[in-house]
Amino acid sequence: MKYYIIIFVVTIFIVAVPIQTSAGDIAVMSQFDRSERYDVENSRIYQVEGNSMKTLGFAHDAFVTVVPTAEAHVGDVIAFECAHDECDGAYIKKIVQKQKSCYWLEGRQDIWEENNQKRQSMDSRTTYGWLCGDDIDIYGVAFLKDV
């Protein structure tokens, strides 16, 4: 009898509770997230250029859906435009720390070789530090398109 109760509880949890999951650090949206947190109707699809987010699942040429949100949180992978002096355009990075309207953003942690050149992620650790206020324009949270 005890085993039937455990199986019943686990089944109800899996079927009835919407969950946000992650495969490694690859973001996957649940129905709950779509209705409560994100502006799905205004989402846009972009193609990733570069491999600075490859180890987090966002490899070169991958398609991502960028969904506007009222507030980005630590752990979110965001698409944003950077107006800091050390930046040169739009990026996809993971929010590692947040303090009010300031963000610490990181990509992959290793140094890799690409086109016979050693590369390192342009992010808060290596290039621009904290991005605050007018230095960052967040487009939204990025999700792999096929989810």
C-alpha cells in the first residue's frame, strides 16, 4: 500500500505541476512561465553568431527565441544590446549577479580555439564589468528555438 501512495504522489507531481527545467544550463520554458512571466506574443527569433555561449547550449548558428520580460533574474540567459565603451553590439549572456539595475553577465568559462585563434568570452569578467542603466538594453530572455 505504501508503494502505491508513493507512485500516486510522484505521478500527480509530474503530471499536474508545471516545472521549469534545464538540461545543463539550456533554458526550457514551461507553460507556467509562458503565461506568468514572459511577453510571448512579442517574442523574436535570432541566430547566434559566435561560440561564447556554446557550453551553455547556445552554439554558433543556433536559433533562439528571445522573449521580452518585465524583469530579468539571476540564472536567465538574456539577449541584450551593450552601449558600454568596451562593447560592440548585441550579445547573449547568462546573468550571474544582479544588483538593482546592474548586471554581471558571463558566457563560457574556458578559452577555446576558433578559426585558428584563441578566443575568450567577451563578458563582465573579461571586457565590460558591471553593466548598469543606459549601458544595457535587455531585449529579453533567450530560449533555444526548438523548445
